[in-house]
Amino acid sequence: MWYYFYMSTPEIPSPLLPDFGHIGAYEEWAMKYWIHPPGSLEAQLHARAKLDEETDELIQAILNGNPEDVISEDGDVLWSAAASASNAGITITEVLTSAFPIYFNAERPIDTQTVDYVALTMLDGISIKDVQDYLTGSERVLGKAAKQWFNLKETVNIPHTTFADVLISLKRIDAANALLTLTLLTSYIAQQYGQKGLKAVMEANYKKIEQRVQTGSTVTKQPRRMVTPR
């Protein structure tokens, strides 16, 4: 009788994939790997520069027409947008529940399928040129408005007595609107140009980052250029 013994090399277990059918799971995971803690000038400049860089790369991926690249770059934009907004204390959950209370409720998880539906409904029929304009416009507003907000956030709870007080609050609203636009755009782009939905974008982003962590690579590389205040 022959006996066969199979010896296998133990594999490093990969982290359990969170349930990215819900926005909250993505936000909770993503915060683990912000390169700078939110609320500092370093954090905002880095996040803003990354958002500027990743937006350019997403536009190029759409123009090249490779669905896998679109999904990958789409995730990088969502990641960078969430990081930039975190410096102003703004989350994707907040902006979705504020804008679409009929569809989203902060008391229950926000599912990505509903976000996909809202994105297609809101953005149905826009051209590639429109997508490019929305991406670059929202990126600039989010970066600038979030920076202005967090630099002045200590005054936000003071009663509005001057025009400057009102303006500070409006800057936060501008940043929130830009984050909302970018969130819906990443969903729309995933469906129209990546042939998948927002959940796939989040999962791809997760796998990319976790692979870098496991191999000891830098989680977020230094941007090609640091954005100076505009």
C-alpha cells in the first residue's frame, strides 16, 4: 500500500473582506490607513494633492477604456475624497443622508446598491466631458473648501454674528456638496465605464491597500506634487 503525504507551506491568512455592501464598513476600514491623522495641515495638503493626482488618473483610465483600470482608479478617487473630507469632519454617510433622506437613514446601514441606483438616476445621460468637468470641479472645491473649513473650524460653534461666521459654515457646505458629487460620480463611473458597481470599487480598493500593507509597501505614496492653496 502506498501512502502519499502532502506538505503545504502555511499561507498568511488574508484579512476578512468587510461587507462593502454598506458604506459605513468602507469608511470604518479606510480610516485605518490615512497617512496623516485628520485635522492637521499635513493631512489636508496630502489628501488634497492625492485627490488632484488620482482624479487625473481616473480621467485617463476612462479615456483608455480599460474597465479594470477604471475600477482601480475610481477607488483611489473615492479614498482620497473621503480622506480630504475627513479633515473637515465630513463623511460619505453624512452627505448621503442629508441629501437623500428618503433613500438613506443614518440609523441603518447605507447599502451601495441604493447609492448605485441614485447615481444612475441623478447622472443618467451625462457625457464623458461632463464626467471630466464634474470630477475636476468637485476635486478643486473639496480640496479648497475643506482646507478653509478645518483651518477655521474652532469658530464653528460660535453663534453667527458676522458675515465671516456665515462664510465659514458655507465653506463646509461646499465641501460636503463636493464629496456628495464625487461619491455619486464614482458609483456612476463604475457602472458606466467599469461595468461594475460601487461595491466592486470598494472591494478593489480594499484588496489593493491590504496587499500593500501585507507586503510592506507604502499604503499611500507621496503625491507627485503637493497642492498649494488656491
